Amino acid sequence: MSVASQEDASQEDAARSAYATWQKAVAGVLAKSRRVDIEDLPSDPEHLLDTITYDGVTIHPLYGTRDEHPEAPLPGAFPYVRGRDAARDVNAGWKVSARFGAGQSDPEAVNQSILDGLNNGVSALWLCIGESDLPVGNIQRALSGVLFDLVPIVLDAGTDTVDAADALLEALDAVEGADRSAIDVRLGAATLTSKFSGRGAPSLDAVVALARQSIERTERVRAITVDGTAFHNAGASDTQEIGAAVAAGLEYLRALTSAGATAGQALSQLEFRFAATDDQFQTIAKFRAARMVWARVAQVVGSPTFGGAPQHAVTSEAMMAQRDPWVNMLRTTLAAFGAGIGGADAVTVLPFDVALDGGAAGVSKTFSARIARNTQLLLLEESHLGRVLDPGAGSWYIEQLTDELAETAWKFTQKIEADGGYLAALDSGSLAASINEVKTARDSDIAHRRTPLTGVNEFPNLAEAPLPASTTSSVVHRYGAAFEALRDRSDAYLSEHDVRPLVLLAPIGSVAEHNVRTTFAANLLASGGIHTENPGPLTAETIAGAVTTSGARIAVLCGTDKRYAAEAGAAVVALRQAGIERVLLAGSDKVLADVVGPERPDDFLTAQVDAVAVLTDLLESLGA
């Protein structure tokens, strides 16, 4: 055996020994926390700490050399997992995109907003065109003063896509002295994904004709946007979003090649838009995996060198909360971080108050837009995240997660293909049904508070001002919608009665004894808009006075299991005698399993309850 081989063997032995030592430590902690003997645990106890994502991907508690992958090719090379552009300017990083024209019909105002954005860090434009947005006829005026060879432009025009594209291309024809090969525009035709979301769009034939026109241009023009956010906003998992988007991309490729385009020409007409969430590692791996899957498509159709389609990341609308919306600034920061590190070509951070009709009260749209823009600028200019291409490369966790997401997304694409292709899966409802399964599972996790949403189902701010009633409908299935609907009911009750729905906390024992459960109960009830009063430790003799003072009709008994065994029965009777109509206990029913009759609480609040169902029932009982 050579010296090098001996060293390798020695390192492997050391790694195995270190892993075995860690396994023993894990077993010791788990045995203590679960109150079992170490011998009762499996031989690989670390897997008890595994987490399964909505994609069915297992996240392990530790990654090491046992999970090492061969190094992927450099950025710009197939399969583009490390980025599609080997020559991206590391001094600039990804493009800072911002949306303009939404809800604005005045071209001069849109132009002023665009120029202000470009002067303050924006490096890519997302232009919204439509009936309630910037009119098609005002595109050139809105883009006055914009240097097309320096700023990529993406159109978002729905049914007006063809007319908007014609107007933009006409504006390009009028440009003089620019390097046309440097002009990068995306016409934003999103017919197939719009069919899923229900948004208006041109016919597929019109999109094909537009793409054929774009192929002939000397500028870099991509006619088609495969908008994966349509699936994300409906509740799709990350691999479902990638897989469905790739299936839609395949449908476009078939239509374009059937119309006479080569595979390379067809591939060069597509860009992808994906949602970025506050799960930063999942987002990093998602964008890397999406490039890998699409590169595989390009390889299959015989044009792997055209497999590096641009990616436009948009911070998730579904994760945005109406309640405590300032937390959304943190969510979008993490999302932008994940998308940028994951290799997205352009990133749009949506305003923190995008989930609110008209924005947050007392906050100007200019402020919201500036914060969204500066979120990215801080990451790029102060944190220097763009200085390195694919900084996550080599991370055992990220590489493993990337591969598993890519494999799962590819399987989902294959499932759609087996159903007859994207359009067939759309028409049959199988695509929507698959996505709905994930949405239902996520809703259950949020309702049971297994998935925390800060400011919504955890740590809510019940003192924040009521929100005005929503006047618009949305196709976005926001994660916190069920809890926020409960808060809306509380707001309506407050408007009518000048107080919020009330529940009395009835602590027994010392503060040290009851504090954990009074905090739990108050936090749980506040997430449904229910105010709680805590009079401090009570006894059977002082309960009546607390009930009279509060005026409450529902109470939650809070204490330790030991205290419950000794005093809960008498406290429940005292609460009922004082006029409480419904008594709940913060804790499991196991501690009072043998208690029946008037001493038994009406219900029990634990961390495992369906909070949405429990809170809905309580609000109804309180008249909200």
C-alpha cells in the first residue's frame, strides 16, 4: 500500500471513529429527553432527528465526508448547477430587479419611478402592463431615458403581451448607437402557466409567432417566461414548482420546434421565474436543482449548450403575512439571500406590505419600494454576497439537497408527462390535485403550529391596529390566511364592542409553576385574536373574585401536572360556580384521565391541537 493510500485509509478510520462517537452522544441526549434506556434506541439514533420536507426529501441532522459528492463542472458549463454564466461580474453580482407600472397608469410617474430606481441601485426592470397598470401605448414614454444596453427589461402584460411586445420592440428599433448584442429583453409571454393560475394570456399560437419573431432579432430577446410562481402561489412544494415549470417548458419546446424552430432556437426563447422563500438552504438548493433539471431537458433534445436558461427569482407572495407585516422584511431578506447564493440571474424583492390592500397604513409606496431595493443592495454592497460564484458549492448539505431536489423534481415532470403532458395534466386536474395535497399538508402543519409563522400563529401582536376589510381577491394561497381570517373576526368584534373577545387565564400554583402554560395559552389565544387576562395565582377561594372582575365567560386553567392532580378538580368547580360557562385546561387530558363529572374540564389545550379549529370554536362561543 502506498503512503497516500495509507493516509486515506487512516483518515477514513478517523472519520468513522468520530462519527461513532457523535452517534453515542446523540443516543445519550435522546435517551435522556425521551426517558428511555439507550439500549431501546435504534443502532442509528441520529435518524430520529431527521426531517422530511413536503418534497419527501430527508434532511439529516449532520452531513460530513460520508455525503461528499464529486465536484460539479464550473459555472457556465453543463449541467449549469453552479450557474449559467461563467463571466458574471462579481463586482455587481446578480441583477437587482424591481417591478414598475403595477397599479399606475401615468407614464410620467412610472418613468420617474424607473429613473429613481435606476439611480439608486436597480439594475433590471420588471414592467407591468395592463388595464389597471401601465397602458400599452405608454411603454415608450415610461422607458424614456433608459439605456437599453445596460438594463435588462422584462414585460408582464397578460392578455396584452403581444401588443406590449410590439411596442417594446418598436422602442428598440428607435435606439441608436447602442450595442444591440448587449440589449437583453424578455417579452414575458406566460400562456401555459397563466392557464394554471387563471390569468389572461395570449394564445399559444400567438406566443409561438412572437418567439419566431424574437429569434430573428439581433438583440437578446426571449419571448417566453415559464412562471413557476403560479404553482408556488397555489401551494406547490419546491420540486412541484420546478417539475411543473419544466413540464410547461417542454410543452413550449414542442410547440416551437413543430413550428420550424431548431431545438437550440426554441431553448433560447425561454426564461424561468421561481419563488424564493425564507427557507434559505431550501431556496439555494432549489435554484441549483432547477438549472440541473432544465439542463437535462436540453441534453435530451440534443442541445445541451443551450440548457442554461435565465432564472428570475421573486420573493414568495405566499409567505408574506398581513399581520405584523414588518416581519416580512426579514422573510424577504432571507429569500433574497437564498436566491442570490443559489445563482439566480435576477432577484425581485417584493415590498414588505404587498399582502395588504393599498399597503401598510401610514407607509408610502416609495418607502416600501426603497426598503425592498435596499434589502438586496445591503446583501450585495455590504455583505458582498455576489463576489463569489456559487459559494454554496462543496457544502455537503447543499450538494446533497440539490441532487435530491433535482431527482424529485424530475420524477414530478415525468409524472406529468405520463399523464399526457402539461396541458393534459392541467385539463384533467391531476396537476392541481398533486399540488393541493401539499397545500393541505402545509395548512395542517400551520394550523397545528408545527410550522411557526412569526407574528401570525406564534408571537402575535394583538395590540396592532385592526386592518381594513379586504376589497380584492387573490390567487395567492398565503400561508397565514387561516389565522389572519380569525384575526379579522376579532377586529370586527372589537369594532362592534370596543373590546376584543376575552378569555380568563386561571393560574394555580406559584408563578414558576404556571408561567410556562399561561404563556403558551396566551400566545395560542392571541393568534386567534382573543385577549387574555391573567390575574396571577388563584386558589379555589379567590377564583370567584377574578371571574367577576374580568367578566369572562370562558377560562383556561394553567399549572403543572402535579398541581392539576391535587387542585384542578376543585378549581374547575369553583370556576363554574363563579359563572364560567366553559373551562379549558392547558395540558394533556392524561393527567385527569380518571376525573369525571363537574370536576372535569370541558376541553384541553396542548401543543398538538388544531389551533385554527380550536380558535374558531372559541370565537364562535364568544360571539365573534
